Amino acid sequence: MVRLESRGDVSRAWSLLSPVVAIVLTLISGVVIFSAMGKDPGLALYTYFVQPLTTAFGITELLVKATPLVLIGIGLSIGFRANVWNIGAEGQFTIGAIVGGGIAIAFHDSESFLLLPVVLVAGVFGGMAWAAIPAFLKTRFNANEILTSLMLTYVAVLLLSYLVHGPWRDPDGYNFPESRLFPDAAMMPVLWEDSRLHLGAAFAVLAVVAGWVILSRAVIGFQLRVVGQAPAAAKHAGFSQNKLIWFALLLGGGLAGLAGVAEVAGTIGQLLPSISPGYGFTAIIVAFLGRLHPVGVLLAGLIMALSYIGGEVAQIEIGLPAAVTGLFQGILLFFLLGCDVLTHFRIRFGAPGRTKGG
């Protein structure tokens, strides 16, 4: 008989090292996978994980991909600290893009410098409004926020598809399902000439700093940590669980909405039926890979962004299928969860010992 036995006190060192172990195991699995596909493992790993970092273009693209992952991951990690499981960041990302993009489309002739700030703020509030739905259902009816936030993702994606196929379709777009291009006044400034790196990257860094301040210096951050680690103590201390649920979901939704509007106003320039390769779901891996710590989320966001960039390079250079990116992300999550389990529990064989008098 195989069973898990609690280790009691969890080693902080192993808790911090488990993501590193998970990454190493993922690379070892990559060797096996590439060999099974008939590819040179050394060349494949180099192409996937190293080659994108050898050019200035590859580095800027890495930062572009990391921007939404870090923005969303910061919001999710703060909520997860309080056991508020917002799984619908993909939908909040999409709604932020729709609301902010809708402002850009409505004022497509504007040259006002105020248009971009309005677009960004609208995107933030769009994400917050979408996250407010599971927050209300959780605090009013005790509905599971995992299910409600996740299901709302599909509503958001279908709403986007309806808009770009219907009322928001570009009248000069030759009947393609896309909105008209955003005006220059609604586009994010480029930070690196001849690249797609935009102001959203600076927002991601600010989000990391703000997340660290909230968790380390703010009273509400202390309350979030207590609710997550010791709910009974939090209740005894008089912390309002409903207030913390609203805060966590609105914060996560707002950052996801900012990531969404930054994506369409920074790299795409219009609304399309698909504006995300799954950033909202990948950010969940980012949050846990980063140990729910803002600095860790930043590093994890860069690692996961590398999986996207590396996958694109590997498709072109050595003919790997696009599905390899999702495969690597899934394997990494599997090993990360496995390492976390073994950090908290040890494997025992045989029947549990009987206590005296048992």
C-alpha cells in the first residue's frame, strides 16, 4: 500500500527550490520527447530555449510575451494567497481588450493625447467589471468562483467573436472578421525602436513593485496572507472575508484587463477573433511557478514567455509542431505540482502503523 504522510514543518529551502527542480525535470523530459520525434535533442533544446535569446529582436519579443503573463500573474498570485481562485483571467483579459478597444474604435478619427489613457483605464475597468460577477456570486450566494470565473471566459471569447464578425467589423476590411485599425493616438508608445516592445512592459514592472508593496507593507496584504494561511485566525481577528474576496478578484480582473487592452493597443492594433494564445491560463502556471511572490512571478513570466518564443523559433528552424509549446507548459505544471506534493508529504509504503490500544 502506497500512501502520503505529512512532513509537518515544510522546508522553506525545498519550497523555493521545487520550481527549479520542476524546470530541470521538464528539460529532461524534453530530451526524451525530442528523441522520440527523431530530432537531435541538443539542437532542439538549443533552438527552443537558447536561440531566442541570442538576438536583440528575440529578447524584445520575449519581453513582449512576458508582459501580459506578468501583469495577469501578479493579480492572480495575490488572490491565490487568500485562497481566492480566479481561474477566469482569460475572460477578463478579453473583456479588457473589448472595452478599451471599443473606445479606440469609437474615436478612430481622434488625435487627442487623452485617448490612450482613456483606452487603458477603460480596459482596466472592463476587466474589473467582469471579475465583479464571480465576486458578487461568491459573496452573495457562495457560488464557487472557480466555476463562475472559468465559465465567463467562454462568454467573453464568444462576445469578441460576435463583435468582430458583426457590428464592429471593419467596413473597409474586405469582409474579414476584424475591427478597423486603432488610431495612432490609441496605440502604446514603443520603448525600443524597430521592435514591438511597448509601454505595457513598464506597467508589468510597476505591477511587480506594487504587488510586493501590497503583500509586504500594506495592511490588506497582511490580511490576505492570514486568510490564506489561517482562516480561523482571520475570522477571530475580525477580518472581512467578503471584502478580501472583492479586493482579490477586482485586482486580478483589473490587471488582466490592463494586459488585454495593452495587447491590442500595443502589439496587434485592432480587435481580432483571437487576441490571446492562452495568456490567462498560462498565467496560472506563472503564479505558482513564481511561488506567489511578485519577483518570482516576474522570473516565471520570462520563463513561460520563452516557451512561446522558443516554440515559434523551433517551428521555423527544425519543423517542430506548434503543440510542443502547450506540451512543455503542461509538463512543467505537472512536475511543479508533483514537487509541491513531495515538499509537503513523504511517500510511505505499507499499511499505516497502529496506535496503542488500536
